[in-house]
Amino acid sequence: MQLNFRHAGRHVEAQTQPEGRQWRVVIGQRSYVIDASDLDEQTLLLNFGGRQYTAYVARRGTDVFVQMRGEVHHFSVETSGGAQHELTSLADPKIAAPMPGKVLQVLVGRGAKVETGDGLLILEAMKMENLLVAAAPATVEEVRVEPGQTVDAGQVLIVLRYELGT
């Protein structure tokens, strides 16, 4: 599968291919074989290059934040043309709180149709308002919170069903 994203202001193309229980990832001229295991919904254990790493992953719309070895890396998934189908296969249908906070406003209801980038919910965390958005066209399957509710990091707030082939 080809992935296109932005990292550190640069366009990056990556190819991924499963190899048994591992993944081959090719970025530019470099190839990596990675053994990845889910520890929970937001934590991965990665083995590659003879070393073991723990990666913490948070999603916010089409943005992915990965904390590893004390650094946070921000990836923005690029969607154009046929990439939308790939995005729907990558995007997590469970929209979770990226950090503890308070739900200020729920912008959608069950059954609502949303497009890429449409707002789903506003979460106040660390005295900032965070807009959580849809990563791809979808239908809202569940809304699990209401305005005023306090939530924990990783708590599922909304569940989507992504529309393939749109």
C-alpha cells in the first residue's frame, strides 16, 4: 500500500507490505523490516534495526502524532485522487480523546453523514479548544458522550463507519 503524508514540512511517500508477522516499509531509498505489536489502542511495540521502541500514537482527523524516544512526530495524511480509499482503510473509526478534557460541544448526531475534515466534537483540554474531525467521508454510528462530560485520554467519544469508494 502506498501512503502519502507530510512530516516536518516535507512530502513523504512510503510503501508498506506485510511479510508474515512483520511489515516491510520503504521510504525513499531506505527499506525497513518492522515487527509491530499493539500493546493497547494507542501504544505500539516496534522492533527494527536490532532495537526495540515503544511508540504512542494519537489521531486527530487526518493528523497522526507519534511519540517515540522523547520526541513527538506529526504526520499529516495527504489525500488526493485515489488516496481516499487508502485513507479509509487506515483511519481509526473510533474517535478517541487525545488527552483528558471536557466535551464542550458535540457537532454531529447518530446517522449524520460527514466529509473529510468535518468537525465532530469540540474538546477542551489544557485550556485549549480542540476540534476533532473526520479523517474521511463517513456515517456517525455512535456518539458516546454529551456536552459537559469529562473524558479520559483514549476514551472513545464517537464511532464512525467510513464510506469506501467515495
